[in-house]
Amino acid sequence: MSSIKALLVGIDDYPASVASTLGGCVNDIAEAHRLLTESAGERADIAVLMNGEATVDAVTDAVLGHLGSAGPGDTALLWFSGHGTQEAAAGADLLIEATGMNQALVCVDGPLPDKRLGALLDRVAAGGAQVTAVLDCCHSGGATREAELTERYAPPRPGWDLAGQETRGPGGPPRHVLLAASRLDEPSYEGWFEGHKHGAFTHALLGAVRAAGPGATCRELLAGAAARVQRAGSTQHPVLFPDAPGGPADRPLLGGAVQSASPHLLRYGADGWEVDCGAVHGLREGAAQAQDTRFAALDEGPGRGVVRAVEVSAARTLVTPVDWEPEPERVYPVALSQVALPAASVTVDGSAQDEEWLAGELGAMVRLVEGPEDAHGLHFRVRVQDGRARLLRRDGTEFTAPLPFRGPGDAGRVADCLGHLARWHQLRDLAPRPSLLDGLVELEIVPWGSDEPLRTDASGELVCPYLPGPAGPRPPWVSIRLHNRSPDRTLWCVLLDLTDAYACDPVLYPGHFIGPGHTGHALDGDPVQLSLPASRAAVPGAESRDWLKLIVADRELSTVPFQLPPWDTATGGRVLGPVLGAAGRWTAVTVPLRTLVPDTP
């Protein structure tokens, strides 16, 4: 039977030379301990470090020793409740600290830098365990508490080195998942809850876990905890990192298999029921345009619970339940079931039977029309002939290779392809209204080793040619940078790579805040290789196209709807959940990029 190795660290009694005292951290750890005992019983092996025991060396040793004893199939959980701190970053740290600040947990004798902690946790994960960190302290979104609420922040002391010595664990990117009390540029708070002092985030997260049950994923628990924090009146914004679908964020908190990431989540926030998508994901902004947009709960019974959109803002949609009463303490995975204006239309050049089969399989993103004169915007022509369906543009060229279409069993595959293509085009062509954020973040692509950014050609594209090499043409390498030119705004940015294989992925810059006057670096400053797909030979004249889409907002956005695998005619399966889906401003910029093999050496 798999075990749960837990390390619980709580510090209220800080020495005056280190930080101010707190009042809810020991209570946080006691409640977390009770939850683990109730939920896991004998499976839980719990180590606790309280107050004076929680030195930097003791926490480090316990992470490596106690959590490090977790093996394949086990769960390793770090829960820290105490102060956090930050100070200005410098040198190489600026490649990965786009806010310009380094963060750290504050142990009883000083700081444990976030980069070192992240490397320690990744070392534990390298042994095969599922590793999760819950951090309830200020600036914890980078780590990997006034009035009735007390801030959990300790100003840096002279001599503290927050840069740390390690930036990555074995194997590169983080292997653990972080549930943090606040953004990396925010404080977090503690206060009185039900007669006891607790961290606002810990109290919310424990409540979300108890309401959801053991099968809820970290993604769902974070969404539920964030809603509870809002309803409690705290201004902090809990963070999940990394939030890429199909990764550690989609495992249960106390262990279990990765689950499919739901397209969107329905939760009860400070303003009522809301779904975590909005205009930035493709919905039409406003109240009048929202009335015909609906979402269906994925885990409900026959007919499923439905919610109707009331108002669409930049990052969320306020909704109202239709003929059901969802529980306010729960979070519900939902998918778009109806949109106000379909993103694409399709006509069928074939028999009435072909049309009937396809009509029965189309989702919310594509609607069947009688003829091209009824089409608006993106339009597909499905020409059925000799048991094959060709998906054509208005000019008759093909979107993809033909698909089998010999009966109703093939219609679903064709409909999936149409939905996939509609999702991809909607993301590529997403254009916001004029915004106060327009022009504040500049996307720059620079050949590796050069200081001169690429400039667009007459067609408006950036062209990156293969370079001559002794073994033949070699792919170009570039540096991709996001410059925040604002003098006073910290802005959240995500960089999507849309490929000509109809894929979309935010892997280059998966969503981070960039401080005013600072720069975010794709892949944390590592070079980006621009190459043809493996299926295309690097021969003269060969080329591929990418569209880099920079989305800028004044708050973080759900990035799950931006994930889209390439369409593969041979193996592409059903696509579940279309890309569509708090007030906030946002803007977007699209940069076409063409990689080619020159005709001449």
C-alpha cells in the first residue's frame, strides 16, 4: 500500500531579530495534521517541526530525509505556515524572476530561498514520489499573512541571501506541484476563523478538501480554496504551479493517478457562481451577448447540471444555474455546451444521409448551415466522396488530409476535426477591444548570440532561415523576450505557440507576472530551437509556420483552455471540451513566424 510522507512546519514564535510573531501558524499545522490522520490513517507518516525546531537546516534535512524516503507510488507533502519574504533579484536570477524579486520562506533562524526549496522538492520527486507543497506565507506564489487580518511578511534582514544556490532539480523543469497562498508579488494573511486564528489560505484549503472528498485534484482544490478566500474578504490570490493539464496539478492532493483536466471550473465566488473563462478565451464580452452561452457540469447525472452565462468579463463568466442547485462549497468541472454565436459554420457536399450523420455529432463550436451564403467568419466545406471526407476552405484547399466517412461511426471523427480546427483558428485570430494595456509589453525574438532583434518582412512575418552546417542545414536558435515597458504596472503574460499542425501550447512562457521595467524570458533564458517538424525533411524550400500569440492581462488567467495538441489525421481522437470556455483588462498581439530552409546554400 502506498504511503503518505508529510512534513508539517509551523512557526508563530519568531525571534525579534528575524521576524514579527504570528498567531495562526501552529493552529494551521494542527488542523492539517488532523486532516491527514482522518483521511489517510495508518498510511500517513507525519513529521512536525514547530517554532524553534524549524531552522533552515532542520527543514532542509527533513525534506531530504523524511520526504526523501517516499518511493514510487508514494506521496510526499510539505505544508509550511509562517512568514515569507522577498528582495530585489540581480544577475542570472532575473532570467527567471520577471518581477525583479527573489522570494523565500522564513524559517525560525532565517530564509530558505524558493529556488533551493524547489530543487530539494524536485530531488524528492526524482525518486518516483508524487510531491506537493502547500505554502501559506507571503509571496508564496514564487516559492517554490491589517485590521482583522495579519500580514505574514518578514522584511529581509542584512546578510540574507535569497538567491539560493540551486535553481532546478534533476531533469530540468519542476516535478512537484505548488499550492501557494498568494501571488509572488502579494502578501498573505491570517485572522480569526470560527473562534481560532488561522491563515486565510490554510483555512480555505482545508475546507475545500473536506467538501470535495479524496478524489478532487489539486487544480479543483485550489479553485475551491481561492473562492473561499475571496468570500472571506481577503485580497490575496492563491496560486497553482505548474498548472499544465495532465501533470501533477491534476492528481489528488493525497495521491492518486493523473486525471483529465476539465476544460473549465464552476465555483461560488464573492460575486456568485462563476466559470473560469471569459473574453480572453474567446467568449463575447458583456451581458447582452452572454445570454445564449451555457456550460454543462461533467460529473453530474443524466442531463447534467447546466448554468447560463449572465455576464462575460475578461477572465471569468458570471453564471446562474438552470433548474438545479449546485452546492456552494463544491467545485464542478464544466464544459461549454452552447455559445451565443458559433465560431464557425459548415456545409456538406454529399448526401442527405451524410449531412444528418454529421449534424448529430457537431459540438458547440461549429454549426451546420444550408449554404455558403449563410456562413459568417470561419467556414468549412465537407465534401464526401468515395467513402472519404475532405475538409475544405472557401477557396477549395484542404485543411487536413481526408478522413474516412463511410457511416455514422465516422461522423464523430470528422466533427472532432472540425471542432479542433475551429478552436485553433479562434485562438490564432483572437483580437481584444482597444485596451489600456495595448503596447505595454513588447515581444522580441533575437538570433542566439546576436543583439539585433528580428524584423518583419514585407508580408508581416518574421523569417528564420536554417543555417549552413558541415552535415547540412541546421535549425536556427533564438532568444525570446517579453519586455514590460510600463513604468508602474506589474502585468501577467502568457506566450502561446500555435503551429501549422493545428497545435497550441503555452510552453514557451506558461503564464507569469512581469514587473514594470523588467523582462520575462522564454524557457527561463534558455535558447529556443526553431526547426521543421520531424515529418518534414530539411530540404531546400521546406518551411513551417508558427504564430506566437502574446496575451497580457492585469491578473492571471486559466491556461488550460489554451492547450491544444496537434491534429493527427491518422491517430487524432475525440476532442473533449472546446477552447471557449473578474473584471480585468487584457490585450493580445500575434507575431507570424516562418522557419525555412533556403533554396541556396
